Amino acid sequence: MIRSNKLYSQQGFTLIETLVALAVVAIGLLALVRLHLNTVQLTESTAMRTMAASIAETQLMTYLQNPENTPQLEGSDDFNGRLFHWSIETARCNSDRLAGLPMGTLKQATVIVTWDERGQRQSLELHRTFLPREEVS
């Protein structure tokens, strides 16, 4: 039987190699946690913008169905504990570039929706140009 005369044969990992491997794994895990948190925040922000767009579209359609008899031009809506404020502004447009329409025939309605998101005020505007009913006939 032959025996090895090596007194210092290596079997396993050294403490430094283990610590370096743990540090690399920890950095990777921290990066994944941060990525997850950013994804959650982005998803929440997108959901808020989607709710605001839905409110703006609903208010604009309500206004356009009967602009002269719209009950209110501003208000608030609550979605899942989140408060959204909205307002409708109207103005006459310069329509001289459109053939056959006199100046100021078209109107523009703008719905502005505002809300608080992580301590900052956010807003969304929806613009629509339309021909008022009295101008159609």
C-alpha cells in the first residue's frame, strides 16, 4: 500500500472562498429584491394611471353626450381608497385650417385628473376636439 507523504493536501473550501461566495450570493439577492420592489412600484403607478384615464374618459363621455346640461364640471372619485380629483375645461378652437368651418366653430374639452402617489402630485390630461350639436344643424 502506497501512502501519500503530503501533509497539507486540500480537502474542501477555505474560509475566504466561502465568504467570497456568500458575498456574491448576497449581492445577487439584494439586486433581485430591489428589482422586485421597483416592479411593484411601477405596477402600482401604472394601475393609478389606468384608473385616472378611466375616470377622464368617463367624465369626457358624460360631458360630450350633453355639454350644455352637464351637472358638474369638477368632482372627485374614490377607487379602492385612492382619491382622484377631476375637472373639465372647455374652449373654442381655431378651425380655419379645416375646410368649410368658420373660425371658432369647434370646441375643445379637456379633462384633468389629479391624484397623490407616494407623496407626489400626479396628473393626467385628456383632450378632445368636437363639433357642438348647435353647430351640426
